[in-house]
Amino acid sequence: MKKWRSALFSVMFFVMTVLMAKTTCMAAPEEVGVTTLSDAAWFNQEWVERRLTITCGDKVWEKPISELKDAQMRIYTEEGVGNSCSFVNTDWATAFLAQVDADLRSPDFVNPNVEDGNCYQLVDGFEPWYLEVVQNLLITDGIIDINVTLNDNTCKVVTLDEAEAQAAVKEMEKYVLAGTCTTSFKGSSAARINNISIAAGNMNGYVLVPGAEASLDAIFGPRSSANGYKKAGVYSGGKLVEGIGGGICQVSSTAYDALMNAGITVTMRSPHSSPVSYLPLGMDAAISAGTKDLRFRNDYTHSVILETAVEGKNLTVNVYVQASDMNGTTYQLWAEKTSAMSATTYLNVYVDGEISEVRKVGVCKYKPLKTDTED
């Protein structure tokens, strides 16, 4: 067994031995089932005056136990075992320990236990062990601040770069693919494919923080040869003409569908003047510097991440959202063709797989492309 595991379980054994000797926590009646820390019938209220602290050198992380009032706890009695308790909602611990981990890997934090360029990170399994310690101490007579001092038994030493990479992986594990769209650019010229690749590449990995609004026009960057864009077909004056950056509207249109499918708030969107070949009527979004843009806002609690892929003859845009923000809700954008040149766009809202709402997004009207001989 690893060194840190041995140390942790040794502490747990000591805590549990104390608990078996004295406890003031009453067992909740069967009909109660779940109670909370603020319920005086099951908890000694002196605990709410105490603190949870984690220390490392001179650094102290603190959480008032009173903040756990909304974290439900289940109290029960097992014959021959005595009173037990467990948190139903452990989000508070995850957030608390995530902040500790983040501060530990900060280059500004001087950790007396590690060399420059390295840092502590909590060992795997620290969170369940920490919860066990806190839960068990809450049902003892010893009303004290609950403190854990970090050392080589509870932490691993890694480089700062390794810590950042591990944090990124952990963060992505919380995310789900909330919205996606794939379109084909089969038959496109090499210049058009080049423009699609550049615009999609500029969007790939874009992170939209909570409450922020993004402009796809700005993300794509100025359409110029200096930025790698080339001349390809664009709509102008009702005709298909050559223009630098032609093809980026396929990226904005694909992004529009993916964003809507993820429940992202689109604050500005314009359909093309004429139908496009890669999406049905009512599903496209045009981009034109200074006149048309696709803008969208993150109304979720956590950041949203965009991902793009240009593979073969296909463009894919994915939108990742934290699963806790989706909370069982999914979305699907679709359009109903109302004539040869018009469509009405809708958004289906599903809750736990069952349709909950059909939102009307808008009506889109198009015009046929003019020929070279037409005015």
C-alpha cells in the first residue's frame, strides 16, 4: 500500500476509534431519512461556530462550518455500529479542495516543502478521505476547528507544468458535448477550404467565460492575405463573386447550429441573402465585416469551450458545457421550409429526454442568386 494511503487510513482509524467511544449525534427516525447540519435535533449547534482549515506552511485555507448548512447529511443507526453520517451533497468539498489545488500550483505561492519549479497537488483519493474525517468528527463531543496540515503523505510533488496539465484534464472531465454540427465542403475550391480551415482554427479551443459575449467576426480576425485568407466565392449584391475570405460563412453557420444545440444564447445572427448548399433554409448564419456578425453569450455558471475539426471534406463544430450546467436539459435546432425561399426556425428543448418546449427562433426569407447578366 502506498505511503500516503497508509498515513490517511491511520488517521481515519484514530478518528473512528474516538467516535466509537463517544457520540452525541442522535439517529434520525426512519421517516426523516435526510436532515441538514442546521437541524438542531440531530447536530450540536456549537459546530457552526467552528471552521474547516487546511494549512501548508504559512498558507491557510478556511471554510466556516456554518456554510455546510445547505449540504444535506444522512443520519442513521446500524445495529452494533452506532451512529453514522454522510454528506448527500459534496459539491462544497469539491470546490473547496479545487481551490486548494489551484493555489498550491500557483507560481506565486512559496511552498517551503518543495523546490522552485515544483508544487504540491492533493493525492488521488484525498477528497473522499477528507469527507470521511469531517463527517466523523461532526458526530463527536470534541467541538474543535477541523484542520488538516498538508505534507508528503497527503500531497504529491509535481512540476508546475505537470500540475497545469493535470488540472486541464480534470476540468475537461466535468464537461459534456452539449452541441455539435457537421457540414460538408465537398466540391469547394482549394482557396475556400483554406479559408474554412483558418477561420475554424482561430475558433478552436476558444473559451467563453460566464456572462461574457463573443463575436465570431472578431474571433475569425480580419480577412486579409496577411492573416492567410485567400479569394473565394462570396455573396455580394445578390450575386456570387470573388472576395477574400470566401467560405468563412460556412464556419459561422456550422457554429450557429452547434451553439443553439448547446443552449447558448445567440444575441446576433443574420441569414444569408440567398440559400446555401451546406445547410437547410433557416439554419445558416452569415458573416460580413462591419455589417453581419454572429454574437453569442454564455449564460451558464461555468465557462463554455468551443472545438473545431476539419477532416476530409467535413467541418465540425463542438460546444462543451459542464454537465452540472446542463442539468438534464438538451436542445435541438431545426427549421420548417415554408416556401422555395423561406423557412421558420425552431428550437426544441428537452428535459431528461422528454420534449418540454418548442421555441420559435424566427422567420428567414431568401432571394435567388442573380446571374452575371442580371442587374
